[in-house]
Amino acid sequence: MRLSDFYKSIGLRGIMENKRKMNKILRLASFSPDFCFERKIDKKGRVFFDRYKFLGTGFGVFVHGFRRMRINKEGKKVEKHVVNDWGVFAQGYHDNAVDHAFVDMDYDQMTYCFAEDLYSGNAIEFRINNTLEVMDRFAHMPNQNAVIDFEKNISKVNVAMLMIFGTVLLPVLKDEEHQQARAQEEAMHRELLNRVRQGDAWAEESLQKMVTEQEEDLRERLNHEDLLSVFEGYFLNLIEQSGIFSILAEILAVEELTNEASLERIYRISVSVTDIRLTLYISENDITGMPLAGMRLMGVGMLQGAVLLN
């Protein structure tokens, strides 16, 4: 899978193959952004920037580059913009509270955030869109202790998943008794998780026992039940340090959006997956079935978003 494969989720399938149209969008992002971040001018007179342009509700493209003044042929000062890279961004319906966050950069200079979703206790990782803003903070830190303190203070992120494909599935049939038992189990899990964070050794032992019992129950059910009826949801990282996950999630809400540049229709879907509340974006061309609240969605996507800085 290539990074660009996920860009079609926000309706860029046709435009990416048309250099003239794509360049027009990138020029709009560079010269007429909806929001941006800029570093202070450097010794070479350059001002590096990340500039973001919406192409629809909650999603768009960003460009990374720099601007500086130069002298043109007429001897006048003009501002030159240089775009070094570009990408896409998509915003979630809401922010996710996180803990134990840290930031890392790979060999391709892609930046990722790894954290624990505070509500569910599950580990998440996502590609960071506001890289320049985050790296600018790191650049001014005097030592490793300052870096550790900075990462400890990361408490909120806004993430969304770009889906490369998806299939709508029927929900698992549950009677009222099962639903009540499930709700009580989830509440107990969150309570134990909060107490573990406070250093409660008994809660940690109880939580581990609960997880072990759940695993044993699942193994037993898989001997005589279908996989998709046993698992109400899953959230599996497919490639380390990529933000790419395979998911099976419960659909909470669906919204139809249009990419204003390509006129392609896409879905923005709010889901719950293993207690993590996420927002998914997917092209109508890449989804099988009609997404409706109460149904489930199975597919593969890339988690990306922003680290929210104080």
C-alpha cells in the first residue's frame, strides 16, 4: 500500500491523475490557506510553513514549504513560495483524550504519535499532520528532560481514519440481557483501568484476570461460531509505525459529503471500535453496502491527525 492510495478516501481519485488540476489545488493551499503554521524567519531569509486548505467539511490538502523575498528581473522585491511536499488531512468529530504519548520520526521523515486512548485504554498510533508545529517545539527544547516533559503534557489529539476500502455488515444480534451484561463489563473495565493508572496493584491484577477470561471465552466460542459473530469489533495495527489498521466497528452516525474540487461524494462515518470513538472518511466508490447507524463497518484505513498543543 502506498500513502497516496489512502488519498482517494476524501475524493481525490480523479484529480491526482490530472497534474493541472492538482497543481491548482496546491497553489490555492499555498497562497489562500484556511489556516496555517509558520516558523520564524531563518538565517537564509526563509519562513517555513504548513498551509491547509479545506476541500469540504472537515477535510482537505496541506502543503509544506517556505517563502522568502527575492529580487525579480525588474529589480523589485517579490515573495517567492516553494512547496517541498504535500498531503491530505481529515478532522475527527471530536478530540480524543490520551496519555503516555510520544512522538517519533521514521527514515522517510514521516512523523507519528503513539499514545494510549484514555477512555478505552487501547494503544493508538497516527501520522501527524501538524508536523512543523510539533517539530518546532522540539527544536527549542534544551535537553531530553524537556522532551519528556513536553510529551507527558500531550493530553489531546484529533484523529480521523482514511479508509482504503470498507464493507458494511449486519450487527451482532444481542438481547436485552446480553446488552446489560456487556454494558456492566465495559463499565467495570474502565473503572479498573482508571484505578490501575492511579497505581492500584489489586486493580491491575483484576484487570489482567478479566482480559484472560475474555480471551478464553472467545477461543471457546470460535470453535463453533462464525468469526464475525464472535467479534463485535477489532482494531488491529497491520504495519508497525504506519498508522494503518484493520478495523471492525459499530456505526454510530453517517454523513454524506462532497469534495468541492472533484465533486466526488464521500462518507464521513462516526464509529465505536473496541470503545475508541473514531471518525472515518471513505469514498462512495470504495464501500460495499449502505452505511447506516447500528450496522458494522469492516475495512482497512490509515489513522492520521493532529497533536493538540497548549
